[in-house]
Amino acid sequence: MFNEVKKSIQWGEETLTLETGKVARQADGSVIATLGETSVMANVTFAKAPKPGMDFFPLTVHYQEKYYAAGKVPGGFFKREARPTEKETLTARLIDRPIRPLFVPGFKNETLVMCTVLSHDLVNDPDMVAMIAASAALTISGAPFRGPIAGCRVGYEDGDYILNPTVDDMQDLKNNPDQRLDLVVAGTKDAVMMVESEAYELTEEEMLGAVNFAHTQIQPVIDLIIDLAEASAKEPFDFQPADYSELYDAVKAAGEDKIRAAYAITDKQERTSAVSAAKDAIKDALTEEQLEDPNLSSALKKLEASVLRGDVVKTGKRIDGRALDTVRPIVCETGLLPRTHGSALFTRGETQGLVVTTLGTGDDEQFIDALHGNFKSNFLLHYNFPPYSVGEAGRVGPPGRREIGHGKLAWRALQAVLPAATDFPYTIRLVSEITESNGSSSMASICGGSLSMMDAGVPLKTAVAGVAMGLILEEDGSYAVLTDILGDEDHLGDMDFKVAGTKDGITSLQMDIKVAGITPEIMQKALAQAKDGRMHILGEMNKAITGAQEFSVHAPRIETMQIPTDKIREVIGSGGKVIREIVEVSGAKVDINDEGIIKIASPNGEAIKKAYDMIWSIVAEPEEGQVYDGKVVKIVDFGAFVNFFGKRDGLVHVSQIENRRLNHPSDVLKEGQDVKVKLLGFDDRGKVRLSMKVVDQETGEEVTEEKAEG
């Protein structure tokens, strides 16, 4: 009934298995990839004819984590997987980015890649397994896919690169000083196609070494996919790219000079209008038959690319007149918004981000219900890209994949310089509002985010800046690496290479390649040029930060205290009664965790002190030999009980009240009376022993034996 094919290799510490032919047989390609006990099923389907009028490649990639894979029931009211989590969205992007450029140019048939996590061993992250499964499914599907690709994750510890580090090793990297890198690389047999990373100030050489290490490690996986395809691949889909050379020649003859003149305009909006007018002029010169040709948009784009790319490589001059390695003019401003905790406006050419910092308490941490477990995050970064930022009147909706991906890139870049939670016990939320865009707005978010947090008084280790690099690679091998690329240079170029970091090293690297010819030499040049650009931007940012920034008066103050874990129950009280009373009486927020770390938060310093004192009175232990103020709470025949340390009571024996014999303690004491007592110690049963007679009841000073006897 089944025509199963299964192939396996030993990959790193685990066995990697690819199998097909048993499940989802109606899909064009279906592969289940298993690494250790983590299994992901990838299914590929594609339409056998393009939709009429389609001028782009309609590829959709979905990645789904099923909670049953880890033996969990989803949280929430409905107990069913709902909209994609951030991890699912980011993983779908990770898979999409390296496979999209590898479809044969001109293929515009609707294509769907669905990756479903079936089993998760909590050791091997399913994202890379999903990428391998998707590549294998595409390779056997018959689709015009020029793969296969493979991907892996790389860690860096004690100078050694680590293949596919465990989920635990990569969790909360900033609190794991031994691990300095979380790098994902995807590539073909010959070239690296995609890089994504979170790093902790690695040098350019260390990052390049990690990328090369990853490319070497994925080679056996590519061979495994080819082995599987040789035994199970379907016949290649009969697809021939449309030949529109005659149409292109007509388009070029009608308007190459007009397109060239339009791209000579440096202002973006004027240039966009001129390019649009040039296209209209070209169309006016074409025949009715040529205007109806479905490849007209492709021919126009090819002409644009030819003009832009050829001029840059030949002359070394770019659209806006800059040299290849020049960063656009930068203006940095901080403290724009009076009521926010921190704000910054970062402008680089025609790209601008308004980034705002809000400082919150432990109550504001984000609770994340992930497949591998639940955890909290105290650093949030949200990126918004409204239509007006590019002069458009588009639809506004919830954040899409682009917003989530750009926000995560900025989040990764800034992680490395955040203070430890023990030193700065705040939840930090950054919101980047992109108000103008022509070039990398994610890099503007990083620069603005760094400035905004400094404006809020967050003690960052140092500033972080980011720069986007581009590449134009001609067929003859000549190339140009561009610093701080414009939107058109990104759109019509061959590489989007984003590098963020401090003065000491790289904190994030993201790379997407549209061609399969990027050499280590080109990458090395791009990294070196990016470092120069980053240093220039950091210099401009430093001009906006003068001296220590004041902590916003509108931000909550937080004080932390550590108590013994065996005292947590006493602070919380039965049913939370004690901690509720502390909050109500003091007016401060109180948060306590399982390690006994208490955070007390309020804009009012008096409220924090009151809550601190109340908690201290519960958890602190009285010291032997110390004198305390007390109050008589009960009188008995053999002495008086005195409340002297928070809610702690102790006995003053009748012989310790005065230096004379008393008939009854009530001769000199009454309930409610304020007294001063010295803690003598504890009896065999742990009961407190107090003395009044060795303390001067007026001054609180201890009385020497001579004075006591005299």
C-alpha cells in the first residue's frame, strides 16, 4: 500500500532521518524529518498553472507547532492552537528566505509549504528540522526548485563552534556567559543563502568563521536529501520560463534613457514620480499586443535593475550620488516626549524612527507559553511600519510577518548590552514607530532603541548601532558592496546584509542572498565595510548622549531585596493575606519569586520604604546583644511579654525588669507601655529572653554592671 523511502545519517550528536511515501501522499512532496526525537512533517503543493496577471511569485510558507508534540495542552480558554506565535512566524520567515530565490525565475504558480511539528524532545529545536524537511519535500515534489538547501544552528563556547546546540543552551542567552552566539545558517551545496543571529560582541572574524563552519556542517544533509530524491522524486514539472527578450528589447529602446534620467534624481519622492512617468512613457511607445503581454512588468523591472546595477558597478556612484561606502547624513535627538520614560528620534537620510522606552515592573513581563516550556521575558521590542512612512495610503492592520521579523532583529541586536535583571529589575518595552523609510528601518530601530533606553536611564553596557549593506554582483564576477542601502538598492540588488553591534563587536547579523555566488571574500569585504559604517554611526549617536541620563520622574522606582526561601510563605501569608496587606498599607507593588527575590515598585519613595520595612519586620532575625524598642503586650505572674521586633514577642522575666525584687510585674508595668529591652539570647526551646534592667529606659543605652549595682 505504501511506497516508503527512508534515509538516515549521523549528524553531530544525533541521527537525522528523512522519510517519505507513507503520509500525505496527495501532496506534491511530503517528507518527515527526525533529529533525535524531534519530528517535523513538511508538505509541498503547487498549482500547475499560474493565475492570470500574476506579476510576483505567490509562495506561502507556514510553520506550525502542535502542543501535542511535547505532550502539552495549549493554554488559553479554547485549548486549541490559534494564530501563529512569534516563534512560528519567525521560523516561517527563516524557511521562506533561503528557498524563495531558488525557484526558477519566472515561475509564478501558487506554491504552499506547510511544516508541522509532530514530536519535540525538548533538546533539538524543530526549526532547523523543519527547514530540512521543507527542502527535501520541495526537492522531491517536481517543482522547479534549484535546491536542495539545508540549515543548522551554531553556538560558540570557549572559542569552539558547536553544531546544533540544545534548546536549553540557547534559552535566555544573555544570562549564559559561556554561550556567546545563536546563529542560524541556510545554504546550498555551493553558497550560503541566509544568516540570522544573536551574538554577544563577536569579532568579524569569529562571525565569518561561524558562517563557514555552518556551511561545512550542512553538506552531509544536502547529500542526504539528494539521496532521498534519487529514490523518490517525482518527474520535474514541465516549466519553461517565458522568453520575453523581444519585449525587453522594445522596452529598453523606448525608455532606457528616461529610466536612467529618473534614477539620477536624488530625492526619493521626486525619483519615484520620475520613474513612474518614465514607465508610462515607455508604455505609450508600445503596441497593444506588447501592452497586453503578461511579462511587461518583468521587462520593466529588468530594465530598472540593469540601469541601476550597471551604473553602480561601472562608476562607483549610487542613485543619490553617494560613494559606495558612505553613510547618509544622521541626526540623533533624545528626550522629545515629556511624559514618556525615554524617547529618541533617529534620522538617517530618508529613514526615520521614533523609538519610545517604557519601564515597567515584574507585573509587566511577558508570559510566553512555548512548546519547550513556559517562561517570562522582561525585554520587549515592538516595531510598527505604517503606510505613511513610505508615502502610501495602505491598509492598517495587526503586525504582519515583516513587522515581527524586523522587531526581532532589533531585539536580538540590543540584548547583548542590557543590564542584568539583578542590577536593573525593570521590564523594558521599546516601541519603534517608523515615521519615514527609504532603506533599513530595522537598523534605525536599533540605533533609536539604544538612544531611547539611554534617555530613560537604562544602564546599558554601551551603545549599539546597525547598518544595512547591499551587493551588486554582475555576471562577469565584478561586484560592488554598498553601505547603508536605499530601498531601491535593496529591491534591485543581490544581497541584504544587516550588521549591528557595539564598538567592540557584533551583536546581530542577518543576511539574505538572491544569487548563489556569494564568496567568503565578498562576505569578508561586506563585514569590514559594515564595521566602518557602524563606527561612524556610533560616533554620531554619541553626540546625542551627553553625560549620565536622569531617570524619568514618571517611571516607577523599584527596590529589590533577597529573603530566605523559607520565609516566602510568611511574607505571602495564608491565601496571600499578608502580602495583600503590605500592598494596601504601603501603596507599593510587591512581587516575589520562588528564589526569594522581592521587587518593590512605586513612583513614591516613601511607599517603597514602608513596604520594605513591613517585609523586613517579617523576615529579619533579631540579633543577640542588641537593644530594641518594644511594647508590653501581656503581663503574667512571672514577667511580661514584650513585642520588640516586628511581630515578634519575647519574655522579660520578673527578675529582669528592675534591679530589685518585685512582688508582681504589674507593680511597674502596664499593657501598652513603651519599654526598651536587650536581647539576651534564646533558651533551650528557642524562646526569646529579654532584659529591661540592663538598659537605661530614658536613653536606651546599656547600663554597666557597676551602675546597675550602684
